[in-house]
Amino acid sequence: MNTTFKIVNIIPPAADAFAGTVTSNTINLKNYNHATFIVAKGAGALGTSTITVEACVDAMGTTPTAIGFTYSTNTTSDTWSAVTNADATGFTTTAGANQTYKIEVDASKLGKLNCTYVRIKAVEVVNDPVVGSVTAVLKEGRFTGDSPASVLS
């Protein structure tokens, strides 16, 4: 198994990262079998968002379709929750600071929709600023010569 990977910052750190409705940059999984999204929440004790994953037909995010995924949470140092299955409606983050969410997506779910692109969507539920960011880790690369432009669109 090829274990090449690529790390891409898809929502840069911001003081109110999940205000309103935020969609990340799209990620092209054409040359990767798996994506892990790391949603980091820093300061901000009250704000929450509903997190979904969308498959898209192109880099512009055309025809987004929410898909199921798995996730786990970390709210204390290095202790992660059990893996949870989320359907297309996603999940809502927990109020509180210093939390990390690990979202897993297999590229095989995109092929059924004739898509190769995927992105994260966050819809604010409780309006209170949360410092945060989202990073994607693309894993199980099929080729090793990808340029960053071929992944992040």
C-alpha cells in the first residue's frame, strides 16, 4: 500500500472561523483514497456549528451533495472519543474551547456521485465567535508527483 500523503490548509485560522455559513476550499481526491479533516476550535466557549461534508463535481464546488462520514472528538489533551458515524446531516460541535474534531472520508463515496472533489461546510448554530481552522490530510496517494495545485482548487 502506498502511504504518501499531503497536508492542505483549507480554512485558515481566524478569530471567528465558523461565522454564518462557511465552506472550505474544495479538495481533489482524484489521486488519493482517503481524506482526514482536522477541525480545530480554540478560544470561544459558547459558539457551535453543524459540520457536514459535501462532494462536488468540480473545483468550484458545483452541485454540492452532502455525504456521510465518520468522526471523533478530542476535548481533553490526548483523549479521543469513539468513532461515530454521521449521515449526510452531519453533527453539531459542542460548546467549549480547545476542541479538535477528526473527520474521515473515503474517496470511494465520491465515485458513486461522479465526484472527485470534497469540502467541509460549517453552519453556525450558536452565534458566538470561535477561533478555529480546518486542515485536510490526504492519504493513500496513488501517485507521488502531485503539485499542490492539483489537490487544492
